[in-house]
Amino acid sequence: MTVGVRPRSGWESLDLGFQMARLWWRQAWGIWLTLYVPAAAVALMVFSNKVYAALALWWLKPLFDRAVLYGLSRLVFGEPTGVVPALRNAGDWLRPGLFLALSLRRFEWARSFQLPVTSLEKQTGKSARQRRAVLGSRLRGTGIWLTVICLHFEMIAMFSLVALGNMLIPSGGELPGHQTGGVGDLEFFDLMSWSLTEAICYLVAVSLIEPFYVAAGFSLYLNRRTILEGWDLEIRLRQISNRLRSLAASMVIAMCVAGLAASGDGRAYAADAPAPRAAEEIAQVLADPDFDQYRDVTRWQALEPRKPDVEEPSRFGQFWKNLASLLADISQALLWVAMAAVTVILLLALRRYVPTPGGRKAGGDTPATNLFGLNIAPESLPRDISANASRLAELGRLREALSLLYRGALSTLIHRYRVAIHAGTTEDECARSATSALDVAGAGYFRTLVTTWQQLAYGETKPDRFQVNELCRGWDAHFGTRDGTAAQERT
């Protein structure tokens, strides 16, 4: 990879994305402008009302974003690309999910962060939803803030371009194609009165910001993949392997360099001493009369500060007043939206995590029956899980005993406690989710069980029989029913 891969915070990832856009600006903006400029020209010619042209191009943003993402993904993994390869391989970034991106998912707030799931991973349907849920479990909030910030930058850039155009025209003139009373008029903020000038300023603002938006979202995606899959460790192990292969050659080169250094001249030289007359010359210069002069200066000073002259009202005074009023209205609307969003989030949290009177958490999702390749359906487990696991451990079948305990614990969490564990959930996320359903001792036991299973299943570290027997004896205390039998429900 051509970028440094390591776990980062969300804001560090955004900064890396902006640096990527600056580094590969020719490819990113070349692909964007090659597709966006012809589409903008067609839209401006087709629609007499320029607001509709700008709205159509805004709606097609996900289409153009896919092309920019395609180019950046190839550059990140060291594959040269540009405008021609991106157009030649348009089928790769147009499919799949383009229709949903332009319809149901058009108002996704973390759009650039979740775009690689369909555009690069080619995930669709349920697998895409699960993948987005896993990726967005931590950094989705940063992706939403990225969208909000870039939206504000687009507005600022557009207003600045229109204001700059008004500043550059002669007094009493107006921008070409400008049909309103000026940038300081209230009509400027009436979307339906946009002229060709305002529409072009908006399209230029979008072209300035959008490649940064795509690159920052892609950087967030790469960071989340690094955290989940340990890309930094894999790359470091490959580097160590390459260094070990070239160790013999490096030792030979080091020995040759050491031999050449030993055969060189070993004499040492002291630094040049300062000239003995330097101090005397400095003293003579400082003793010169020019360095010891004083001068009295008399000047008039006003007793009272002069009142500034009354200035004529600025031609942009009304503009700034209108802009402040617009920003106040937008802030109030965003505040109401934020309050509504917080209310919805609280209601969803109550629905998901607060138990109902029947002892189960709200929500009617179908419980999973297979996790990590393990069958956790209640009917696939024996009634007395701990006793069967102890019997397997006594026979030396430790892997089967741990598997039975782990399956039973997962089945209990999902079918009895209704913990939200899905096919895309990782084992560490299962351990964190268990804390909402179990007490401190139960959560600690489940964490120990998960760690022991991971060491056996993935690390090939075989536990001793005593440790497995301890897990068998403690299973009923945390996952067994009141009568001591297995914890699964028969539904």
C-alpha cells in the first residue's frame, strides 16, 4: 500500500483523506471534471430554470463519486490510474448498487464512508447491510460529521464566488446572466430565482469540495478495515519476512563497509580556534561614539481621540445582514433536526436495550442460529450442557468441550437474553454486548470463555484440562436455568 496503515482516530483518518486528495489531485479532479463538466453543460442547456439543473447534478453526486473512489482505490494499492483507465473500466464502478445509491440510499448521511461497501467490495442485499453495520459501529458518527462539514464548505464557497463576482464588476453593473437585484438582495436566497451565474458558482463549489469528501470517506473506510482486520500487523509481518530474506546480503554489505572504514585514515582533527583579535575588535566597535548617542524628540499629541468620519453604507451591508438572517434560520432548523434525531435515537435505544415486562428485550428480529461457523440453535444442544462438556473434557476432547460451552453461551445470550448478535458481529463485540445482559461475574466468565476459545481455535494454543474443568463448573452459575439444567429455551 502507498499510504501508512495503522489504527487512527476518526479525525486523523479525515486528515489522511485530505492529504490523499492533495497528493493525487491530478487523478481525482481529472476523473471528476471529465464526467461532471459534460453532465453540467447538458443540464444547464436542458433546464431553463437553473435550480433544476443544479438539483439534478446534486442528485447524481453518488454516480460521480464512484468514479473518483475507483481512481483513489487503485492509487492506494499502488496501481497507476487516471482518466482513461477509469472510463475504460466504468463497468467496475457502476455496478452494483447504483440504483439504490440514487434512490433509497441517496440521503445517507455517511455516504462517502459506506460507499466502498458496494462499489469496491461488491456487497449487495443483506450482506451489504450487515457489512455497513459492522463498519459503522464506531466511525459512522465521524462520517456524518464529514458530510455536514463538507456541505457547509460548499455553501461558503458558493457565496464567496458570487460575492467575489460582485466585487469585481464596476459600480452600477451586474453579473452576466444575473437576473436578481444583486448579491445583497433577499432574492439572492430565493432558490427559484437562481440565474446561470448562481448555478455555475454552485457547480464550481461542488467540484472544489467533492473529491476531498470522497477521499476522506475512503480513508475512514480504510481505517475501520485496519482496526477490524489488522492490516497494519499483516504488512509489518511481510516487511519482517522480506528483511529476513535479505539478511545474508545485508551482512555481507555491512562487513564490506566496515572493512573499508577500518582501512581509512583514523586521525582526528580539532576544531579551529577563534581568532585571538576577535574580542579586541568587538570592543573597539562598541566603544565607537555612534553606539552611545541619545536624542530628544518632541511631537504634538491630541488630547482626545479623533472621531472617525461617518462612512457611507457599504454596498455589501445588506448582503451580510441577509446572510446572517439565513444562517440563523439554518441554525434553528438544524437545532430542531438534532433534537428530533436525539429523540429518535433515545426511543430506539429504549426499544433495543430496555427489557419488556416478559423479561425479553423489545424487538422482533429473528435470532441467529449460526455464528462463526457454529450451530447455536437450541435444538442442536443437549439439555445439560455443563455435564456433557465435563464428560468430553474427561475423555480428553477439550476442543469439543469448549465448543459446546461456547455454543451454549451464545445460544443463551441470543435466545434467552435477546442480545443483538448477528452474523456480521465479531467475537470481541459479542463479549462487549454480553455486559448488557449479564452481571459483572457473568461478563467476566464469558470473556474468559471467548479468550480461551480464540486461543484454541485460531492460535492453536491448547488449554490444560484443569482450566476447561473450571469453565465447565462455572457454566451453570451464569448460563444455566434456576433448576441447573441447560440454559436454552425450547420454542
